Amino acid sequence: MEQKNQQNNTFDNWSIFDECKNINLTDDIKKQLNDYYNLVVEENNKYNLTRITDENDFYEKHIVDSLLFTNVYPIYDQKMADIGSGAGFPGIVLKIFFPETKITLIESNNKKANFLNLAISRLGLKDIEVSSERAEVFSVEHKEEFDVVISRAVAYLDIILEIGVQMLKVDGVYILLKGPRAQEEMNNSGNLPTKLNLSLKDTQILSDTGFGTRVNLFYQKNGHTDAKYPRKYATIKKESGINK
Ligand SMILES: C[S@@+](CC[C@H](N)C(=O)[O-])C[C@H]1O[C@@H](n2cnc3c(N)ncnc32)[C@H](O)[C@@H]1O
């Protein structure tokens, strides 16, 4: 196995990580990233993980993209939840770079949740677990347990804020890794963030990532969220700004 990973270790464009200011790219981390890339590519057909399999694209569009928000919000030993991790973005990447962080990956697709468990065991990651519950259920069962909730490419802004807000501690930060339509999603979310007791604390706009424009949103939770949230999923979807 060791030899195989060694042979597959072809990535040499490490300078793309230069734009991530608060990371430490060690040789051990480079090896873990290579092992992770090889595992995703090997298992992709079985688990239907990603369309991005070219090695350079994978590093730029999945790995660096999962880290850029840490320029604005540094990660140390917070307790984090990643909603809709898919193949592990950003949760697995964050665990590799910030091993002292405690991370829960919430992924309701059983196949993908199985892959996440496989990746955790193959990469030897500690203090990271997977829940295959839907986030709106998990959130109520784990009320105010997390310092940080993060999510990339899972749902329209108002939907993701409502389904995940209950698991966030008061004063915690909700981080949404969004694309160029973030402003439109904010406009269409009306005053729902205020009703949830969230306020936008920071916005990070990155114009030349592998995905084009990336907009990362940082919401602070100012107090408890009313127990009537999250509403029934059908109601959330019906009333979402996505329909405007
Ligand atoms: C488009 S993928 C994005 C995956 C990953 N975050 C990324 O950026 O590559 C969205 C993932 O969210 C999961 N998902 C969608 N709604 C969810 C929910 N309510 N609770 C948990 N997982 C959910 C889906 O199963 C899917 O794997």
C-alpha cells in the first residue's frame, strides 16, 4: 500500500496553497492529501463522489476551495459540524489541516456517509465522526453543541441557515461557502436570518478561484433560536427565496 501511494504521488503544484494564509503545509499533510485524492478517484464509481477527478482540478477546486475561508476565520480547536459533506468537502480537508479540531460530518446519503467512514479509517483521522441523519433532524437532537457550523454547495441560503441553526451555540459562527449568486440568495432570504437570531458578520469575496467567483458568508448567532425552527422541510422549501 505504501509503495502504491508513493507511485501515485504525482502532484507537484503546491504553490496553489500559497493563497491560504493560515495553514501549515507539511510533508505529512501532503501525503495525506495524496492518499485522499487517490482514494476518491479509486472509489468514485462505486460511491458517485465527484465529477472533478483531474488531479490539479481536484486540489484547486476541492481542497484549496475548502480552505480559503480560514484566511478570514482561523481554525484552531473548535467543535465543528459540516452539513452535506459529500466526499468530504470541506470537513475532511479541515481535519487534515487542523487535526486538533473536533468535526462531525453530516451526510444524509448513506453511500456517501459510508465513503466518509472509509476515508476516515484509511487516512487514520481521529476526533471526527459521521452522521447519516438529515441535518434538520440532527440539528434539533444536538441543540447548541457546535462552535462552528459550515456547509458548501448544499442548499439555498435561507434553507441551509434554517435547517442547521439549532445545532450552533450562541455566539457561534455559521459559515456558508457560496458562489457568485450569494448576494441574490441573501436578498431573497429577507429577514429570515434575523428571525433565526443570526446576523451577517463578514463576507469574503474571492474572484479568481478555480470555480470563478467564490463568496463565503459568516453569520454570528446572537441568541437562542426559537424552537419553532426548523419548520417542516416542505414548508421551508415552499417558502424559500429560491422560488422568488
Ligand atoms: C452538492 S453536494 C456537496 C458536497 C460537498 N459539500 C461539496 O462541496 O462537494 C450536497 C450534499 O449534501 C447532502 N445533503 C443534502 N441535503 C442534506 C440534508 N438535509 N442533510 C444532510 N445532508 C444533506 C447530499 O446528500 C449531498 O451529498
